[in-house]
Amino acid sequence: MSIAPANEYTIPTKDTINQGVLLKEKNDLQLVEIPVPEPPAGHVQVQVKCTGICGSDVHLWKHGEIGIFPVCAPQLLGHESAGVVTALGEGVTTLQVGDRVAIEAGIPCSACDQCMMGRYHLCPDVVFKSTPPYDGQLARYITHPARWLHKIPANISYGEGALLEPLSVAIAAVDRVRAQFGRSMLIAGSGPIGLLILAVAKATGVHPIAITDVNQSRLDYAKKMGATITYKINPENSELQTAKELRALFGGEGAECSLECTGIESSFRTAIMATRDAGTCLLVGVGKNDQTLPVNNFAMREVDIRGLFRYHHTYPRAIALLSSGILDIKHLITHTYDFADALEAFEKTHDRNSGALKVQIIN
Ligand SMILES: NC(=O)c1ccc[n+]([C@@H]2O[C@H](COP(=O)([O-])OP(=O)(O)OC[C@H]3O[C@@H](n4cnc5c(N)ncnc54)[C@H](O)[C@@H]3O)[C@@H](O)[C@H]2O)c1
Ligand SMILES: OC[C@H](O)C(O)[C@@H](O)CO
């Protein structure tokens, strides 16, 4: 495995070969040659230096869908990326060749009501890279609108630049539950998203924070990151029993807010039941389109059920948190693979027993 030095980049020539990680159809992932794209007006060409693999990419590969988005044609994967600008399209004045950038994967229309109200992540016409039917960013060279690139300072590596995307999800999630200093939180699931939420919640002063998983090594990792309590889910136990034990972790009342980060229906149900009266339960995990929820349990206790869809206006905050050293999350990157070994990187992420947290592909 040979990895190019982090700060080198190559301006493509007519002989440069571009490659991408293409999901041809469910269960069929291939490394393919694709043309080097030229940037249209307002766009720049980026040599993508690093892309992290998200649980959603693996879900698309293995299940042929993510939530309400079915794979309908061959498409590139990947939406957690950072890179370097290698060419400017007409009219671009805000960036220069050589600028190091994080790539915000969603490109909204910037004209509809939701966009005009600042909720551009809910734009009905948003082009989100790697969510079907749109190509992702797992290629050696891509183009992207200059507006949706964020310059990263020298003290943020490309690996951390790629982590800004899932970190954005975590910031948006902590915002959505209106988490507060000294108020309790339950996080269901200790994958990269649950752990990033843990990091953001801790930095916000949330306390105590309990986090669950079925996998003990992930819980051990969460403990090292400063979770107050870790709780191993026993699938043999009834949901009621699990919820009762989770409530007991918070003095019997349950958590002020609960964030479901697994996409598993029973985990959502227990998170609802483990939320204290008048608290908030947020669904972050993407699972089945239709799920059965304990409606009287949450309605008669005035527990607010909320959803999360990505993020908006988070990149500048995420960059400031990393650059200032307030958050250090680079330890979550457990494995890096050269672009040529991208398919191996996907296998590693998929293997639940590999000990991998965030796997990234380097170009
Ligand atoms: N809402 C959004 O905008 C958004 C954005 C990004 C990711 N997501 C979703 O968030 C979820 C988490 O992402 P990730 O990358 O951390 O995924 P992941 O699959 O790596 O992590 C999920 C974790 O949940 C654990 N788990 C499985 N069953 C469990 C159970 N019953 N109880 C407790 N823990 C259990 C797994 O062991 C794993 O550690 C995924 O569903 C992903 O698609 C949503
Ligand atoms: O962080 C972005 C998310 O992974 C995607 O929105 C995915 O969950 C659905 O498209």
C-alpha cells in the first residue's frame, strides 16, 4: 500500500488517467477509468486527496438503497471528501489552484423557499453527491461548484478535512435536540456518527452522556472518548427491560434527549421509551422506511420525536472547532487505503469484527 505525501498534488494533463469507485448495481463495486472532468463556469476541478467511507456508502453497496433513495443506475460512491483545487472554471474568483478544500457534498438550487430561508439541506432539488441518482466524490478528480467548497487551514489535514462531513452531521444532530450544558443525553449506537455526536456533546458541556452498542469494543472506544456511561445492548432482553435499564442510568427518569444512531427499529423504540417526560428523541440512523413506534408512550409523556436530514451552515463551525483544537477527532481514522485498494477499504468497513471505525481512501 503506497500513500502519496499529504500535501502533493498533480495538475492533470491530457495523459492523466482518472479513476472512480463505481457502484454498478447492488453488491457490484468496481474501480473504473473515467474521463478527467473539466470545470464548467462557477465550478473548480479538485484532485480529491481523501474520502471517508460512510455507513450510507456501505448500505448502498450491500442493500442497493439508502432510506427513500434506491440505486437506479451505476453511480460513483463517496461524499466525505477533501482535496486540492487543480483548475478553475470561468468566473471563479474565490479560490485559486493549490487551495486545500473540504467538499460540502450537497449542492442546493439556492432559489427555492427552503434555500431562501437558509434550510438549504431541505432543498427539493438538492444534488447530494453519492445519494442516488447522483455520482459521488470517490474519484481521483472531480468538479464541484466553488460556492460549496470550504478552504481548510494548514493545521487541518486532508483526513480531518474529510471528517468535516460526518462531523457536520453530529453538529446538526446536537443542535436539533437543543442539547444543553449540564443536561443528560443518551446516544444509541457507537459507530462514527454516534462517537462524533459524543465528541460534540462533550464539547457542549452535556452531562451525563450514556452511549449504547451491541459491540463491546466500540463501547470501550466510547469510554476512552469520555462517555460517562456505556451500556451493552443485549438483544435477548425485551425492549421494555432495556428501556427500563436505560432510564435507570439517568436516575430512573430517562435522558433529557436521546439520539438514535443505528438505523435499527428496536433501538429507535427503546430510545423513545428511555427519553424522559417532555424530552426529545432524534432519529439520526437511516433504517427501514416504515417502522412501528410506541406512540402512546411518547405522546402521553410529551416526548418530541424529531428527524435529522444532513446539515446546513455547519462547515465553518466544524472547521473552527478542529482548527482551534477544541475538538480532536482524527483518532477516529483507524485505517487508510491507497486509491488503488479502494475495494479493500470497503470490505474492511463492512467487516463488523475488523475493529475499523473510520476508513479513508487516499489519492
Ligand atoms: N440523518 C442523517 O442525515 C445521517 C447522516 C449520516 C449518517 N446517517 C446514518 O446514521 C447511522 C450511523 O452511521 P455510522 O456511520 O455511525 O454507522 P455504523 O453502522 O458504523 O454504526 C452503527 C453502530 O450501531 C451499532 N448497533 C447495531 N445495532 C444496535 C443496537 N440494536 N443497539 C445499539 N447499537 C447498535 C453497531 O454495532 C455500530 O457500532 C447510519 O444509519 C447512517 O446511515 C444519517
Ligand atoms: O451525511 C450524509 C448522509 O450519509 C446521507 O444523507 C445519507 O444518509 C442519505 O442520502
